[in-house]
Amino acid sequence: MNEKILNQLEKSSKITPSSEWDALYQERPVLIVSDVTNLQAALDKLEKVGGYGYIAIFRKNLFFFNNKLISKRCGLIDENGNLLKAARVPKN
């Protein structure tokens, strides 16, 4: 399932490839979550960068995700690279 999302994401001009992450969105790491059971593992992995990044999901699965389960630091994008929830990125 992750391959399907990744293949679709790569078609977006907003996404760039990454060797460390599944992809990058606006220079922030993207991790693909195909179902809610993988969400915690993805959030744990994002802790390497302070939790600031994006979770990529299929838009049709959005109702499975309670936004309150996702840290305010972390954003959501759909399989086309469209922003569903913005990440709160600290100002430098």
C-alpha cells in the first residue's frame, strides 16, 4: 500500500525524493501511513527531527485519522501532495 501512495506522491511537483524519509514536502520529511496502526511508528520516527514533518495518507482514509491523535507539530498531506493539515513549524 505504501508503494501506491509513494508512486502517486512522486507525481506531485510539491514532493521531492529523499533517501532518509519516504519523501520531502516543503523541505520537511514525509512518512507514508497506509493505516492507523502504523501511525505511532511514523510519529516516533519523526521525533528525530523534533516531530516536525508530514504524514502522507490516502484522502479516502482521512476519516480513520483523528487529528487530535496527531501532534500539532506534524501535518497531513494526501496522496497527491495536497495539504490537509499544516504542520506548526517553529520560526527560526
